[in-house]
Amino acid sequence: MTHWIVDGMNVIGSRPDGWWRDRHRAMTTLVSRLEAWKPAGDTVTVVFERPPDPPIESSVVTVRHAPRAAPDSADDEIVRLLRADAHPADIRVATSDRTLADRVRAAGAAVCPAERLRDLIDPRTGVDGAQ
């Protein structure tokens, strides 16, 4: 069993699809895609810098946020989750933030590039990236 921890805005931002026009919609869409994708037996937690407003509810994916919004606060929350876990080797963090990836590896967890997870949960189709 793998526990996936997703650097929410990093995964959203890995594809320039206009997400910045409606951040809340992008966050909700990410959670929906993670719900549909979640491998059997795995757990998924997505971490955002600030609490979604309105809140995003899910019975499949745990939606978390940093205690207070600040630069790198989601990264710090992800590392806090890793350090609090008795089995960090069972955790895979989805991020392409190089500094966070180094911190994740130092804590004993694995890293999945944000673009790779994005392609798993939202495959590219058509002209931009037919599968």
C-alpha cells in the first residue's frame, strides 16, 4: 500500500491549461480526478497552501491545507506529515518542486514528478498529446 501525498498547486500548475483563471475550480477538479484515479488499497492526501473556499469535501481523498498561508507553507505541511508517519518509505509525494523533493527524499519517502501524476489522473488527448 502506498500513501500518496500530492502537492496540490504544484500538480495543478504542471500543465498550463488556464487553471489560474479559477483556482477553486482547478482545486476541485484535481480532487475529483484523484478520486477517480486512486489505486485500490492506496490512500491519497492532497495538500494546498490555504483552505479551499468553499471547502472541498471527499470521502476518497483527504484534503488538507497548511496551518497558515505563506510561501512554502504547503511544502512545510507535507514534510510535517512525512515526519509524523512511522513508515515514510510507504509514501510517495507528487511534486516537481526541487527543494521539496530533496526534503521528501531526506525524510525517507519517494517522489513522483508532478507532470507524471497529472498524466496518470488526466491523460493528454488530441493534438497536444495523444496517447
